[in-house]
Amino acid sequence: MTDRVKIQLKPNGSIRVTGEVDFVDSDGNVLETKANFSLCRCGHSATKPFCDGAHRAAGFTAE
Ligand code: FES
């Protein structure tokens, strides 16, 4: 087991964060997160900054 946090760009999808992190908003507030969560990089999520799966319906491509 490693303590290193993994941040992975999913193919044509979200940014997956695996591991315990302090995720801080622009006001300095620590957002509540699980040990594993996904961030939106397509701009279509209704729950930004988190991914809600909307990238699939939007046809988001990372290229
Ligand atoms: S990456 Fe999943 S909703 Fe934007």
C-alpha cells in the first residue's frame, strides 16, 4: 500500500483522484470528498467541480 495520491486522466472523461487529499476551493474551504472521486474536465457537469457522468452524453473527447 502506498500513501501516494494518484491523479489519472480518464480517456475522454474525468480526472480521477485516488487517495486522501485536502481538496480546497477558491475561498480556502476544504471540500468534503471521499477517498476516491472524479473531477469534471468537460465543463458539462451539474455538480462541478465533480464529474456527474455528463461527459458521456455530451460526447466529450479529450483530443
Ligand atoms: S468530465 Fe464527467 S461530467 Fe465533465
